[in-house]
Amino acid sequence: MVVSDLSVQYGGVVANDHVGFTMDGAKITGLIGANGAGKSTLVNAISGAERRTQGTITMGGRRIDRLPAYRRARLGLARTFQNARLYEGLTVSETLALAREDDLSRSLVADMVGWPTTARRESRIRAEADALARTLGLEAWLDRLVSELSTGTRRVVELACVVSRRPSVILLDEPAAGLAQREVEGLGDLIRRIVRDTNAATLLVEHDLPFVMAASSQVIAMGQGRIIATGDPESVRRDPEVVASYLGTDERAVLRSGAGG
């Protein structure tokens, strides 16, 4: 995915200011910045939830910035949210089967009368969903309602829904928010595995600096709507402007974060 000269403006407020970067397949790009830096606006603009003021977004060589969000999703763009958006009244198995449901041309009449082809298709989708759950360690929760799950398990279910769509680009909006440290460590391993298995170009937006630095192959730092540094995690972590805008004026704050390993 390539983002070029992207700006988002609300009246006189510039939320994203000529932002540009490239994300490659099977790699994680970390996106960091203080509150108000423009990270969420950028994710929303890429996914189609916000309208850009100028600039272009291409995915696999195809321009997508003029497409509505649902068409971007059909082309392979998937995202998560800070609060997992799942149906509380469905079981994990039902949730994953619903996410896997991607044949938009199926016949409503066939569903209503229960033709054998439809029944076989539904059985195949459920089997694929359950197999994915086992792969991601969710087999023990297959028959549990989403409303009964812990925050950490809900995150894994949401990631499983993303994987089920077979995406080529994944946007992860603060997946570690609200998780205990033990859950965060396990989540990092899971995300790296998902990216490797799907070969998806992945944007990881996070406030947990050690988490994003450990998971990412490149890091983008934003401040006041613009990119202030891009590079490998170590060089971005030590960039003076990043230290000043993201962690304050004292580099010891960066070191205390544990990002230096």
C-alpha cells in the first residue's frame, strides 16, 4: 500500500498534513505519536471512514481513495478498532462464520427454501471458521457468547475475523489497549504470526511503545498531523524530534519505556 501527499482538513484544522509512506507485504509498520498527532484520522482516511482533502492511496497498484469503505474492504483492506466491534449475542463460532461469509452473490431464494447447495455451503463456512479458531487457540471458546469473553480473548476473536477475510492490508488500531502485560506479550506473537501467514502489509497503531517497537520492522512517528520520523525502530526511538514530541524532552523517558531492549 502506498499513501501519497495525504491531507485531511476540518475547516481550518489540519488533522493530516501531506502524509506519505509505503507499506510492504508481510511486514508490520508501526505508527506512533502523542494524542492528537493525527494517527486515528490517518487510519480512518485509509479505511474510508474519513474523507481526504487531498492525496492518493493505492493498494496493490490500484487507487482506492475514491472508493467507499465497503469497496475497500472487498478489495482486501481490513481493520480493527480500539474497542472490538463484535456482536455480543453471537457465539465465537457464529462470529467467525459470519466474518467468513464473503459470497455476496448468493441467492436469497436458495437460502429461504434451504436448497442443498446452500446447506453445503453454510456447512463449509462453519467448518472453515472452526478450523481458524483452533489455529488461533480459540477452540475452548467456540460455543461461548462474545459477551462472556475477556478483553484479551475478544481481541483474538476480532483478529480471527480479520484473518478470515484473507486481507492484503491490515490496519490495527491500538490492539493492546486495555490488556494486561501477559496478554500484550501473547498478542504481539499472534500479530506477527498472522502477518506472516497472510502476507498482509500491516499498520500497527499503538501507544505501548515497547510493544510496537518489538513488533515492527519500520516505524512512523507523527506529530501535529505530519510525519516527523520514519525508519527502523531503533533510529526512530532515538530521533530527537520523536523524543521531544512523543515522550517529552528527556530521552531517559524513552529508555525507561523498555523500547531499547
